[in-house]
Amino acid sequence: MSAARAETARDHDKTEARPAADNTAVNKRDRDGANPTADQQKNDKSDLDLTAEIRRAVVKDKTLSTNAHNVKIIVKDGDVTLRGPVASREEKATVEKKAVEVVGHGKGKVTNELAIAP
């Protein structure tokens, strides 16, 4: 067997050793009507403005990962839900803190459903 074929075979074996991604639980959660999803956000101007302001605050923080910059921000009647993967507990707390700062204490509820990516 040539060196190139042997290396390809080893790479193939490494690929098969990894478990397949399983998003079953996340998909089930997102189908549950009790949990808000981005498509349920109304086009209410105040909700859209709040979403945009939170997004700007998150993206402006260059210490956050690309995943953190791309979390789902769902605003419905002034209440915010944060979803998606982040790199660490610190990022999770930072994104939540930014949302709370934008919403203002006592004005709306922020629900942090961010997950720490493996």
C-alpha cells in the first residue's frame, strides 16, 4: 500500500471513531410550544428595536467568540430569551449581562438558555 493510501485509511478510521452529532433533545425542545423560537417573535417595533440593541451590544464585544456573537435573541412583548452555543460560562454570563443592561432592571425578563459548547 502506498504511503498516501495508508494515510488516507488512517484519517478515515479517525473520522469513523467520532460519535455522530445528536441534536434530538434540542430539536424536541424547540418544537415545544412553551419555549419561544425566533419565528415566534412579533414584528412589534419595540421588540425589534430591543433585539437590535442587544445584538449590537453582543457583537461590539470583540472578546466573545463567533458563536456568542451569533446567539439567538428572541424578544416577545419585552421579554428576552437567549439561545445557542457559547464557548464558556464566562461568555454565557457576559451575553446575559449585556441583555439585562439593555432591557433594564425591572422592565423585562431575560431568560438565559445558552449552552456551553463542548
